[in-house]
Amino acid sequence: MTEKEERLARERAEIAARVASFRETQQKFERARVEYCGTTLSNAVNGSGRSSARR
């Protein structure tokens, strides 16, 4: 490989690693959103277990 090809290969590998990291982060956020939504809906349906001071 020439120096230019090696540089391009390194850049592609770096980009691939960044994309993989980004996807992992997005999946983590998606799991957190799903968990939050489930908890919020469950609390809305079943009550939060806390008495409300305002009525």
C-alpha cells in the first residue's frame, strides 16, 4: 500500500469506530427513553404511590 492508501485506510477505520460509538450511544438513549416511558405510563395508570398535595 502506498502512504496515501494507508492514510485513507486509517481514516476509514477511525470513521467506522466513531459511527459504531455513535450507534451505541443512540441505543443507550433509546433504552433509557423506553424505560422512562414505561415507568411514566405505569405510574399514570397505577398511580405513583404518592399522595398529591394539590387538588
